[in-house]
Amino acid sequence: MTMRTCKNLLVTGGAGFIGCNFIRLLLSPGHEFSGRIINLDALTYAGNPASLADIEARYGGNRYFFVSGDIRNPDLVQFLFKNYAIDTVVHFAAESHVDRSILGPEAFITTNVLGTFTLLEAARQYWGGDSAGTLFHHISTDEVYGSLGKQGYFTETSPYDPRSPYSASKAASDHLVMAYHHTYALPVTLSNCSNNYGPYQFPEKLIPLMILHMLSGKPLPVYGDGKNIRDWLYVEDHAHALWTIIKGGRTGEKYAIGGENEWENLTLLTTLIDLVSRKTGMDGDTLHAAITFVKDRPGHDRRYAIDCSKLKAELGWKQLVTFEEGLAKTVDWYLANPEWIQGIQSGEYQQWLNKNYDTR
Ligand code: NAD
Ligand code: TYD
């Protein structure tokens, strides 16, 4: 297997949850990556430069360059390709929250579809006929495949069946990426991953939202009957998988990434309550009593589960962090980082909570 040499990475959405964990991995001591990272991020509510403050202090202007800007801006994107001689794109930037896509789908279409198109066009123009040594890696989700019943798993060949504005916009971006490969021979790889959890996740998603609600004595809102199932992967395992694919994945291929770790929401919440109670000394019964069943999400997908045997067999990736370890690390991180939490709990965050939960 020939390994790609990546020198100048354009990482989009690197100030978000998974992007910042990916950048942290590549710039961690002893990591084989020796090039530069250009992080293009519009700093929406979900982007937070504080998540990379130590990276900025250590590598800023040398191996790490933060650019505050929008992937929908073709002039800026084209400038970055030229100015930094980009050979690899790692495309995380997206509107990423299903509930927000239900309350306001437009940004999902413009960022996830038009933004991806803008990046693909810039890559096609800049790399032109000479795409040797280049790669456009697109980060996507298992949600493009729709909802599973009790049986079965999503694989790279599952039919697309998106059911929320979020997953539909991600599906559209996946199709564009593959179309640029087939039509223009753009070197691409694409990954579809299951639910991530870990440090730096914005507390609109299930696990950090529940941790913060427990710590502040708020109700713990469970949608519907709480029996929806998600397949959870620790974010650092996702970052390792992405690097593995970027280095050695076959051009034009999709790779499914998953935790092989399915949990019903309610069972997961019970486990998390016990963990938070043990770590903080908070009363477990009081936390359990805070569980509140609220109105279900419209079109709520029942079950996601990934078969990631292709990635394991072809590229030798595997999960390194068990759910028990990962959840413990996650709770520890949120307990140890009150400044980070205060930083994102802006007026916008409170407005979101009011908007999403008041009507449920
Ligand atoms: P996130 O919402 O935490 O971060 C998204 C980042 O993109 C933010 O920093 C935001 O400022 C930036 N951004 C948004 N719009 C932008 C624009 N127009 N221009 C430039 N930057 C913009 O998301 P995440 O959870 O880190 O997800 C990253 C990627 O992984 C997304 O593409 C998502 O679809 C995918 N994914 C996420 C999960 C998950 O569980 N979180 C699972 C599978 C796939
Ligand atoms: P989420 O973290 O939003 O991820 P996704 O919808 O992309 O899978 O939600 C995970 C699961 O948790 C999903 O079944 C919806 C449910 N959920 C709740 O029950 N309550 C909540 O407050 C949130 C945010 C999610």
C-alpha cells in the first residue's frame, strides 16, 4: 500500500468538535504528520478558538494557521489553495445538529451543500490536470443512510435514505464529492461515521447536554420513549480513523466508521448518571428523578449502527477506547474545564435551549 505524503492540509471546521480533536492529534508530540495545517472556520456558534488555544500558542504562524472565514466564499477558498499550496483537504465544516436543521434548515443547505461545492470547485481548479499527491477527504455521517430497524447495519453500499434536513444536506454533499471524482477525476475519499462523543463537543448534543444539565440541576430531556439507538465512537478513535484513511485509503472509496457500540438513549443516560454521581458525589436518585420525557423529535431516526469491517480489514484501523473509558474521560474533561463551558454558554446558547426545549 502506498502512503500519501500530506504537506499542506486545509482543514475546514477545525474549530468545531471533531475538527479540533483531529488537529490536536496531528500536532501531538510524536505524531508522524510533519506538515502545516490551515484551519478555515467561520466560527459559528459551534466553532470555538479556545478549543485550540494551546495549539495556536505553540504552532501558530509556523505549522498552524487559523483563518476566520466561510467555506462558501470562493475567493477566500481559492486564495488559500494558492497561498498555502494546499495538497490535502480535510473537510469537516458543516452545520451538524439535527434539531437545528428542523428549526432552521437554510444554513444546512448553504453550508453543507454550497460550501462543499465551493471547496470542490477550488480543488478542481487549483489541482487541475496535475492532481498527483493530492486528496480531498470528505467527512460525513451514517445518518445519510436513514434509519435501521432492529436488525442490520449500515455499510459503504447501503442505499442513501436521508430523513432530516441535516442528513439530506450531508447526503447531497456526499453525492457531489463522488461526482467530482467520477466526472473530473478529483482524488477523493469519503467517510461516514456514527455518533461521536468526547472532549470539546458543543453541549447541544446528547452526552454533553446531559452532563451539563446534571451539573446545573436541570431536567434531563429524553425525546420520545428513549429507546432510539445510536452507535457511539470516542472522538479520538474517529480522528485516528480519518488519518488512516487520508494516508492509505483508496482514492474514490467510501469508508464506514463506527464504534460497534450500540446504546438505547435511556440506558446510556442511566449509565451516565451513575458515572456523574460517582465522580461528583451528587445524589444518584435525585439525578435519576430529573429524567424528563419530552415531545419526540419529528422524523426521529430509530436506530443507527455501522459495520466498519472494510476499514478494519483494508487499513487495519480499530477502536482503541472502550465506552467505559471514553465516557469517564469525557465526564472528567467537562468537570475540569469550566472556563471552556462558560465561554460557549453565551446568550445564543440559552436562546437555543429555550427555542428547542420550551415547546417540547
Ligand atoms: P461542529 O458543529 O462541532 O463543528 C462544525 C464546525 O464547522 C464549527 O467550528 C463551525 O464554526 C464550522 N462551520 C460551520 N459553518 C461553516 C462555514 N460556512 N464555513 C466555515 N466553517 C463553518 O461539528 P462536528 O460534530 O465537529 O462535526 C464535524 C463534521 O463531522 C461534520 O461534517 C459532521 O456532519 C460530521 N459528523 C459528525 C458526527 C458527530 O457525532 N458529531 C458524526 C459523524 C459525522
Ligand atoms: P444527538 O446528540 O442530537 O445526535 P443525532 O441526532 O445526530 O444522533 O442525539 C442523539 C440521540 O439522543 C438522538 O436519538 C436524540 C436523543 N436526544 C434526546 O433524547 N434528548 C436531547 O436533549 C438530545 C439533544 C438528543
